[in-house]
Amino acid sequence: MNKGLGLVTIEVCDYGSLTVQHLEKLARHPEVAVMNYDCLNVCGMCSLTPFAIVNGPRVFANTIDAC
């Protein structure tokens, strides 16, 4: 039986270039929770590159689409 990935938690910062709006398609899935925070305390990273925290680890890329 395929159990899938389980609950996927995606956290984004208000000041980052990757926003909840960019993740709307993912947020439609019942197993995905997209949370928006004022600050994720990853100082400076939001000004350098698009990123999100996915189930704990940081995920980042050069562009929003690649992230």
C-alpha cells in the first residue's frame, strides 16, 4: 500500500520573494499545510534567494520557479 509523503509543512517568510500566493496550487492538497510567518529567523536568506522551510530543512533555488 502506498502511504505517500504524509503531511507536508511549508513555511514561508513575509519578507522573502517566495510567498503563499506562489504556493497556492500546492496548498490545495489536503496533506499540504502552507504557513506564512513574519520572520523565520534565517537572517538575511530572504533577501538573497527564494526559499521555504519544508518539513524542517530549508529548500532554496536561484528563482521562484526553481524553488
